[in-house]
Amino acid sequence: MTIASLRTIALLVVIVGAFAGPAIGQVPDSTAADSVEVVEDVVVADTADAAVISAAEAVDEEERGHLGWLSLLPALLAIVLALAFRQVVVSLFAGVWVGAWIVTGSFWGLFTGMARTIDTYVLAALADSDHAAIIIFSLMIGGVVGIIQKNGGTAGIVGAVTKWASTGRRGQLATAVLGVAIFFDDYANTLIVGGTMRPITDRLKISREKLAYIVDSTAAPVASLALVTTWIGYEVGLIGEATSKIPGFSESAYSIFLNSIVYSFYPILALFFVFAVTITRRDFGPMLKAERRSRTTGQLFDPDSQISTVEAESAALEPPADKPHRLVNAAIPILTLIVVVLGGLYATGRASVIGDGMTEWSLADIVRNADSYKAMMWGSFASVLVAIVMTLGQRILTLTQAVEAWYAGVRSMLLAIIILLLAWSLSNVNEALGTAEYLVALLSDTVSPGFLPAIVFILAAATAFATGSSWGTMGILMPLVIPLAWGVLDASGTHSMAEHAHIVYSSVAVVLAGAVWGDHCSPISDTTILSSLASGCDHVDHVRTQLPYAMVVGIVALLLGTLPTAFGLPWWVSIVGGVAVLFGIIRFVGQPVEEAEVA
């Protein structure tokens, strides 16, 4: 980091101290005061366990206030620093540090906030069992990618796909199709597709920015739309919890989800736009510049970019030249991952419904009650075992070489894990400060039923952008939005589910759709971070090139989808209109990218 950068950060700290110092203690209501007091308990905790418990209590507090604009400051600081200095780790750490400082309620908390960043927020993020499961899953996926790269499995995929994907268009199309095919989880999708397709897209001189865009813009959208995914079980559970508190509301949670899919305009249009960009071979904005650089000069990423350790590990994972490169050595471990994860979802969901005493249940009940984190860990570990056994059985590698390849793959995920931990820590800080509550308060005035879905869509996007978490956004907003939609209909005298069901369905859909949109735009989103790391792309470059595409799709989804359907336009008309407009944009605004000469 340059001296100028350090001076800028120092200036920001002074400004924050000048404005925040006097205001920190001015908590607007007693609820917010309670929130700060709970977190302040963490400061005096004597042990790491006490710190974790106190932080968890602060996060789990159901009714929290907010600190006004200060609630937004840590997230905004992290975003600004990441975009300005291209240092994601430093930016996230600064955001957590400033947030911890604000929580202490004192200007001198600038110093104690540094300690709280590590012993409270990072520790709590790491100690969370769900986060630990994602870390284990990510490390195992990195390990299996390392093994199948070393045993020639990846080279086998490259050889097979290259026979068809002989051009940039086909290479991008193959990546997009694979991104849709691995629908059951966005983390698995991102890591598998990015790691598997990177050698193919590199050979075809497709920029890393374009690879990261295709990976990111298929992973979360398809996971949010498919009927059986780790996302849907979580969302259906939130819907069921919210509707259970509404007297006289009888429709099942899964039925509400199914009916809401057609109103999920952003995920639907985002998937369409990926294929439109791919098939037309047209781009615009920073992505056009990146693609032309890659095709004409062969530079897959900006020379000034900071590429993750994935790049450094590539040389160590070159397969033996005297051994066959078989596609089956990659296909079977990946298929094992998919089958075991799906089987794990069914097994854990079935055990849960039986344990709850249910005598009859549906697939929706099983998915809703499944433990997706266990299933993901089982699948990734089984995939590693299968990859090692196949490698040893064919005598491609020795046991030592196989373990070293696994470790090299795990090591390539280290930076991703660090960034994820800091992103989760920032999310904990945001919860302690009431960031989401402040955003809700800004838009909680009297709302017309027709404008409610649009407002919720924007609110969900803003929350996901500021917090970097789609799931966190859903968890915060879904319990609020469904009763709000029902209440708005009641207040306006249109409390009829038969006549105005589309308002409720659309309000449910836009929580998820807005969360995905905000995630795609946010540099602190975990899925966006994983997409960058898995694709070997500089994270800031990925955000910078994807942002114009995400904004275009989001605005079209809002103006042609969410708004008009709330006022009665049929959903299918909105989808057709959105598709037509997006195709027109890429056709007439986008500029062609010539194919590169491939040796």
C-alpha cells in the first residue's frame, strides 16, 4: 500500500472520530442502548468462550434499535476502501475495526476496537457452526479440485470439452450450462464451475473477469429458483415461521414459495442475460475492455491485478506427463459430491420430520427440515475419498503425491477463507449496530400495496449490498415482509388473498431476488468473493466488470417486472418484456468481441 493510501486511511479515521466520537453515545432509543450494552459485555469478557457467547447473544437479540447513519458507516467504509485501494482484506478489516470502535461508545475505543475485532467478531464468526461447515466444505472442495487437477482429471475435462468448445462463444456457453446444471448449492456451484472451467477458458483467451461473471451470475440465481436446493429449504423455513404468526393464513410455506417463483424477475433475467451475452459475443463497459484485452494480447487478467494463490498453485498441480488424462477421474468425484449432498439433504430432512413426530410428510417438508451444512460436508469429504481411491487404484500418483495435491488445493482456498471470515465478522458488526433495522426504518412509512414489492426489492438489495449476505438479508427481512404485506393489504381495505395474492407472492419473491441483486453488486458478498477466488480473478476487477451488468438487469427487473406486476400486469408479460429489452440492450449497446486465435 502506498504512502498516499495510508494518509487517506488516516484521514478517514480522523474524520470518523470527529463525527462519530460525540455521536456514539447518542443512542436513539432504549432498544439500541440495550444492543450496545450487550456488545459492551463482550469487552469485559475474561475468556474466548465468554466472548463468543456474548457476541452470539448480541447477534441473536430479536429486537434491536440502530445508531442512525453510523449503522451504515462500517459497511460503506469497507466498500469504499475495497474499490479505492483494491485491498479486500485490509478494507474488510478496517470496516470491522471501525464498527467495533463505534460499539464501544468512546473515541478511545479506536484502540480497544482493534482487540475486539479479533477476540470477539472474528472469533464469533469462526466459532459459528454453520460458518465452520462452509469453511470445511470449501477446503474439501479446494482439495478435491487439487487432486483431480493433479491426477489428470481436469485435463481430461479440458480435452473433452475443447473438442466442442473450440471458440470463445462455446467456451462461455459450456461454462454457463455447467453453472445451471449444478443447481443445488451456490457455494458448490461456484467452486466446482470456476475451478473446472478455468483451464478451458484460459486456453480460449476468455478473460478471468468474464469467467467470474458467468460463475457468479449463474450460481445464486439458479440456486434461488430450483425446486430442491440448500437455499430453498432455508427460505421455506423463514416463510413458514412468518405465516404462522398471521391469524387465518392457511397456505403452506412451500406453496407460497412455488407461487412466488414467477415473480423472481432478477434471478430469471440474470440467467437470461448471461446466455444473451455469451451467444451474441457482445459486451459493454469494463467487461468489453477486459475481453478485448484478453483476446488481443492474451493477458487473461489486468497486469496490475492481485490474483489469488490459485494462480501460484497451478504449476504444482500439473499432472504427470507419462500418465493418461481421463475425464472419468474428475467426473466421478464431482458426481459423488452431487449425489451425496442430495442424499444427505434427504436423509437429514427425513430424520428431522420423523423426530418431530410427523406421520406424513412431503418432499417439501424434507427439504425444509434438512441440514444442508451436514450434507455439504458429507458430500465434499466423500468426493475427496473417491478421488484419492481412484487415483491410487490407477497408480497415477502415490499416496504422498495425492495428499500433497489435496493440500495444494486446500492451500489455494486460504485467501478465500480469510476474506469470508472478515465478511462474516463485518456482518456481525452490522447486526450489532442495527444496520438492517436502520434501512428498514428509512422505508417503513405508509406504503401503497402496489409499491410495496418494489420498495422491498430495493430494501433487500441495499441490505445485501451493505452486509454482503443474501441469507442474512432473507433472515432479517422475510419475517418482516410477509406480515407487512398482509398488513398493508388490510390497511388499504384490500385484504383478500384471492384477489391480491400476487402482492404477497411478489413481496416474498423480491426478498430473495433483491438479496441476490445486492450480492452481485457488493464487493463484500461471500458468493462474489468465492466467484473471484474460484475463477482466479482479482476480486475488485470482478466487481467492477460485473456491476454494470447487474445494475442493468436489476433496473429492468424492477421497472418491467416488479412494479407493473404489482399493479396487475401478468407476470409472463413482464418476463417477455424484460427479455426483449435486455436482448435489445446487449444487441445495440454491446459491441462485438472477436474470437481469439487458439493454438
